Amino acid sequence: MEFTRLRVLELAPGETYGFACGDAEWIVLPLTGSCEVHYADAPPDPDPEPDPEPFPDGGAGLDSGVAPDAEPDPEPFPDGRTGLGAGPGRGAFPGRSAGSGAGPAGRRGAGPEAEPDPLVGGTPSQVFRLEGRSGVFAGPSDFAYLPRDGRAEVGSVRGGRFALAGARCERRLTARYGPAGAVPVELRGAGTCSRQVHNFAAADVFPCDRLIAVEVLTPGGNWSSYPPHKHDEHHPGEESRLEEIYFFEIAPHDGVPGLGYQRVSPSPAGKTDVLAEVRTGDTVLIPDGWHGPSIAAPGHDMYYLNVMAGPDATREWLIRDHPDHGWIRGTWPGLAVDPRLPFPRAEDPA
């Protein structure tokens, strides 16, 4: 993918993951568990590269010549660690007690704390303690936004699963904390097309340079991301150009793992053609095309994280419905929203 980024961390208790932000902005989002995020600005580059040339159509100026699969070379930490993936970049927090986690239950990180931090070179860093959640169906989570050109480390005292949602960008914004209580929760669609959306980093909710990210929860048996829609051409006021990544988790039933299905069909702007069976941990890449439905098997609720970014000068989510299926929206005013929504439900265990 040229503009979007996604990494999903599985951290054991006491384990950490360090990385250089490079040319992307990132959001650290707990999927399961709590974590602590340390962020520090990178020192100035003594030999900076020239600014990327703008798109021929006068767009945002992101370097369209970079190969879609290319990732920036990791900048080493001062002690020589690359901080990427398993290996020397991972391990227990050095010089810190096991009690320096995300804080006791019921307390949310009110904002960053500045302190000298050897994890990011001994320079003053910001620390975000994320309370997180017990799982993706337990409601919205708090999160941390990290700007480009810095260094970060994510660690969890008790372990868990954490998403790093990113987007290549130009502007460098400020690192900051996003409280769970401020995440707008939307019930979208009706009947068997009902789903719940956590708009934690929607374009009109949380400021980013390029990144747009939301969570969608769909009760078992329902169709989500429906009607099929696309956002792969620039039509001012009507459609945005946005790549998209779907990351799935499927709820088990009586201990049996669940599954779902994802459809992407070719559009005039591209040839992406996918019909995939998806399970927990699966990812579907959508550089272009009509996408939907996302189908949750009966008895297995579906979760997916959407990560979007593109080259348009304005950060906005404008979609165009498939002409053969857009009529379904006209049936929703006469239908009730699925009574199983919202998540978490009253009958769900705490």
C-alpha cells in the first residue's frame, strides 16, 4: 500500500516494541489490554533529503514514485537497536519497574507526561498511559497519536494486542492523547445491515494530516460495509481518493472460532477483485475497487478496523455507492436498528 500503514503487535507481559515513525503519522490503539507509549522527537537530520515533488495534478505532494510495498528504513536507536519487530528492538522496559503500566483500572491517562527516557535516546519524552479495554467488543478505547519523524516505544506490563494505524503524511502535528469517552459511537444502517461505528479518528472528529481510522462492529448474520461503495477517484464534493486496510477480529461461539467474508470488486479506477474468508487476525488490502459487503457469519460477531489515507489535498471521507446496490439505503427509514446493538450489550459479561 502506498499511503496506508498497519502493524498489529502481540506483546507478552513486560514486552516492548520500539520503532521510528519515519514519514508516517501513527495512532496506537489498544485492541486487548493496556499499554504505555513513549514518544520523543527525532533529532534533526544532518543531511536532509529534498522535499518530495508534488503530484502532476497539483495534489498533496506525497511522493508517488515510492513503491507500494516500500517502508522507510528504520532509524536506529542510539544504542544500535532498530526497534522493529522481534529481536533486539523488543524486551522488557530497561531501568523501569514492572509496576509502570497503564495505571489501575478506572483511571484514564489524562495526557502526556514529560520525563527523561532512555528508551528514546535520553531526550525529554511524552508518556501516554492507555487504559485500553478487555477486547474490541467492550466499547471504544483510548489511544495515542504520534506525529511523523519521531521515535516511539509501546510496552505492556500485562501484555495484549495493539494496533499501529499509520499514514504517510507531510505535516508534523503534535503528539496527543485521545480519551475513550470522546469517541463518537454511531449506529449505522438498519435491519440486517445494522452495524456500530467507533469514529475515533474520523476526518471530522480527530485532527490528523492524512490518516482516517474507524472501528466497525457487526452482529452475527448481518451485512456490513453495504451497499458496496468506493473511494478511488477524486471528484470534488462527491468522492475521495483513499486506500483502505481492513483488519478483522471475529468473536467465537462456545469456544469455536468464527469466520466472515469480505468482497472487493473491480471499479473503473482499478482491478482489485477479492472474495476472502476472514478470521481473527486477517487483513484485506483495498487499494481501489467497490468494497462490501463484509459478512458476519450467524453466531459470530465481526469487528474490523478501517485504516484509510490518500493523496487528495483535503482529508475527507467521501464515497460513491455501487449503482446496482445503492437503492438499499432507501429501505432503511422503515426498518429498526438491530436490537443487538449497541455493543457492549447488557447481557454481555463485564
